[in-house]
Amino acid sequence: MRTSIRAGLIVGALLTAVLGAGCTPAPSTATTQVPSVSLPAPKTPPPPAATLVPAAAVGEVRVEPGPFTDRVRLTGLRLDAAASTVQGHLAITSDISDVLALDVHAAFYDAQGRLLGTGTFHYEEEEPTGGATHTGPRAVTSGIDVAVAAAPAVADATAVVVSIPVLVNE
């Protein structure tokens, strides 16, 4: 009985191999174009440029256009070279809603346009827990004060490029 089962399995495997090999089409000589697949944007922003066109003036702060720059207003942006920081104020302009999460990146450059360091400001709205009312700071239309420090600290920064890779609001 075992021999007949074993023989049946072997014959079945051979038939599958022979029939499967005979059913495959001959390779085509024409090249088939495979459509490209669009993947979602990476969660982390691309690294800042290693060089930048030198600043027009010492202390220049540029805002890099991005997916969220049309939804916010950045005011009072200034480079504090002594503290290796860029500071300013961000307000939502697209609607009246709370900011739930925000990342502001800054790339610090010297007078020759070389990248010296980068920094990130991260803001995340705290959720109330256990049914308690929210008592933390709320960032609605009044906005958020932003300060981004360079890492490592830089002494010769003359220009900064600011970008907003993350913005989540209600």
C-alpha cells in the first residue's frame, strides 16, 4: 500500500514538472516596459544641500518652499549666530484649527555657502488622558514660537534655510 502511494506521488510530481515545463511560453525578444510605481513620500525629509548659494546678507533666513508653506505664515525669522539658533513665529493661515504635530528643520550655512549643521524643532499637542480636560498650551490661530538650534553648535553661520516637513492640524 505504501509503495503504491509513494509511486502515485512520484508519478504526480513528474507529470506536474513535465506539463508545467511544456506550458511555459517561449521568451519574448521584445522588451516590455514596466510602469513605475509611485511610493509615498519618505517620512524623513531629504538632507539639506551641502552647499548653498551664498547669502545676500549676513543673517539671511530663507524659507524653502514645500507642501506646507502655503498653509502657514512664518514671521520674525532671525538668525542668532551667537546662540546657533534661528527663531521665529509660525501661524496657521489655511484655517482656524489646533496644531497637533509640527517639525521645523533648519540648515545653517557659512558665508561661502557650506553646510555647517542642522537642527529640528518638534512640537506635538498633548492629548488629554483619563477624561481630564486639556491644560497644556494650545496652538490655534495665535501660532507657535519656534526656535531651532544647530547641532553641532556653529559659530560662523551667516544664513539659514528653514523647511517644514511635518504639519498636522485639526
